[in-house]
Amino acid sequence: MPLSDLAIRKAKAAGKPQKMTDGGGLYLLISPSGGKLWRYDYRFDGKRKTLALGSYPEIPLVEARIRHADARSQIAHGTDPGEVRKAEKQKVEAETVNTFGAIADEYLARRAAMGAAERTMEKNRWLLTDLAEPIRETPITKVTPHDVLKLLQKVENSGRRETAHRLRSMISVVFRHAIATLRAENDPTYALRGALLPVQKSNRAAITDPKQLGVLLRALDDSHGWATLSAALHFALLTAARPGEVRGAVWSEIDFEDAVWHIPAERMKMSRPHDVPLSFAAVRVLFDIKPVSGGDPDRLVFPSVRSLLRPLSENALNSRLRGLGFGKDEVTSHGFRATFSTLANQSGLWNPDAIERQLAHVEGNAVRRAYNRAAHWDERVKMMDWWADELARYKRLK
């Protein structure tokens, strides 16, 4: 006899489990503690099985019958409802574990293990941890193009167009990693191509006129302030290195005997070690600053104003240039590299490949890259001595 809501409500617990059948294998199991659980007994591939359909009153009689009918339909079509339930449970568990944030962190750990430069890792962590925070707890398979677009437009509307494009690119990288590891099937950023405003390209400001550069050099010599700040600017000019490479330099990287600065791969933009020949003027900068920063192998060459254990910030370098009277549209510390490149190329004295090697611009072909590294070393040594002499000459120009 089919069950009724009234019969179910009146049913009392006993000393042992009781079954109240509804027909077709569907029944209500009443435990000694009073719990009322819907169960469905069925056979599949010759085996007796039981499927849990929920508890009463959360699942009322009418809902239990609907679930029972669905399970019977699955059996009729050759599908085990118990396996379907198990697959659904595993999918929910996988979504709980495989959030966008979890897979992003996994990707970052993989990049770090592959030797990505720390500066690169810092930028990627900022993009995928801080800026992508609104979608980090969302299961990777549930992140929609709308979710990503809303996130990107928030960054774009703050005036950071380039950052918005970089964030889109990094989110895409995470999704490609998820697809490759069979935890996602598509990349929602693909649908957003062209959705963001184009990046307004602008080259970093640089001085390329020798007389104006001489004005800067004289102003730098005459300025007063934290010694390592002026020394770092001089050293950046003399080596044409990136500001981040200069700011992070430690004494163990300096080979005074051979006059070489060995920058390890983890501090380079392209994650490849880079050797920089040091002119006599560059070595003199290092000797002059050594008493200030201490000179211990693990100590920073150009420590912060606030602590010998912290590096200078790039903002500190540019602020000093502003303090010397040069606007941000005139010169930046990173622009020193363009200054060297322009004037070295204009001189006509040096092989352009040697100039590119000095700037640590990476050759795409591995064989050619290895050749250039070896073939242009002697030329680079001479070139940096020439560059130091040129800077001294510019300083005398009126």
C-alpha cells in the first residue's frame, strides 16, 4: 500500500530500524533514533544495490517519488543511478578543490620551480593573488567570461589599461594549465579578445642628447643625500643594467679581480644569468660605497635609506632624478638603458649585437645566443670602458 504524508508523520521510532514501503523498491527507513531516510533498493547487472534519496521532512514524499522515478528511468536506459550519484559527488568535490585560486597557486609554484626570476614571480603573484581575488574561490569550471570581464573592467576603469591586459593574459595562462591537466575544458578569456581598450604605448623617458646628459651627470655629482642612492644611479648609468638588477645587487655577485658583475638567473627578467663587464669608473663606484653598505658577501650593494637589509625602491631612484630637476617626461632610471643604446649605436663603433648583449636582450635562436655571449665579450669590455669615458666627456660639455 502506498505511503501517505499522514502515515509518515505518525510513524514512531522503535528499538530497531523499520521500513515503510511505498512500492517499486522505494521505502522510508526509520532509525531507532527517530531519523527518517528515503531509500531505493534495486538490482543492476545482477547485483542488489541501495540508493539514498535524502531524508524526511527535508525531502517530502512527492519529491522522494520523483527521485525514485528518475533512478528507475536511468536503470531502464542502462545506467546505474548509484554510479551517477558517485560521479556527481566527485564532480562537486573536485570543484571545491579546483578553485581558480588553487590552480593559480599551483601554476605559480610550477613557474618558481622552473627557475622564473623573483621579480617576475612577484608580478605574477600580484596579478593572480591580489587583482584576481574576486574569482579565486570560484571553481575553475564555474568562472564565466562575464566574471573575468567584470574583473578586467574594474582594473581598466582605474586607468591601468596595460595591467588589465596583463591580468587577462595571466588568467588565460591559468586556464590553459587547467585544461592541460584535465580540470577545465575551455578558456573564458578567449571570448574577451578585443573587449579591452588598447594599451597606449609610451617609451620610458630617456636623455639622448650628450649635453643634456652632461647636465644630469653634473647635477648628480653636486647633489647631497643618501650615498647609496647616488651611487646606484651612477652604477646604473655605467652598466646599462635594469634598475631592478642594480637595486638587488649583492656583494657576492661582484668579481673585483676580473672586474665582472655576475647576475644570477633568478634576478634576471628572462631567467638567464648575465655577466656585466665593469669599467674602472664602475669599480670605483663600488669601492666608494663599500664602507657604507658593509661589503659582506650577502649584503646589498645599494641598500635602502631606511635599512641596510632592504633594497632601494625604483621610486627612490626616480624621486632623486625629480629632486635634481628632471621631470618624469625627461628621464627615468630605466631610461638610462635607452640612453646607452642610442648613443652607443649612434657612435658607429660597436656591433649592434654586442650592444644588445650588454642590455641582456635575449636572442631567440639558442645556438646564436650561445655564440653571441662568447663572441662579444671582449668587445663589450672595451665598449663599457668607452662608455665610461664618454660619460666623463659629456660631463665636461657646456
